[in-house]
Amino acid sequence: AIDEYDYLPYFYSRSFDLSWQFYGDNVGETVLFGDADPNSTTHKFGTYWIKDGKIVGAFLESGSPEENKAIAKVAKVQPVASLDQLAQEGIGFASKI
């Protein structure tokens, strides 16, 4: 018998002072949050993917180790959230899970 395999898709990239991490699936509706201005010095922004009312994927650019752990947990737990709530709270939503 084969044991059940608990897999969470994960991708990342690091280049100079920029780095991003992605967990889960990139399907469904998207909610962008953070500072996506190309002229910004912070470059911290992200996206949640929502399918059937649940968060199924999360992306974060320039996140701290704690924030990256938080988006991984959100993608794994798949909490129910509204698009408006996610847009308003951004990375703060993941930090509460």
C-alpha cells in the first residue's frame, strides 16, 4: 500500500535584491495586494488565488521569512475568504491564519 502524499506545489526565485515565493495553485480569481509600483523601492506585493471561495494559491514578492511561512500555511489550509477582505488585508490576512 502507498501512503497518502501531502504535497503543496512550491516555486521560488531569487535575483539580486528581489525574491518571490509561490505556494499552491494558480487557478480561480485573483486578488492583488501591496505595492506593485515599478518605481517603488519596497517591491512588496502579492496575489491570492481563490477558487470556490477558498484560497488555493498565494504569491509574495520580497516577503520576510515569517510572511513566506504565512502564505505557505494559507495555501495549505485553504481558508474561506472574500475577495474584498483579501484586498483590504493583504499579507495581514495570511499572518492571522
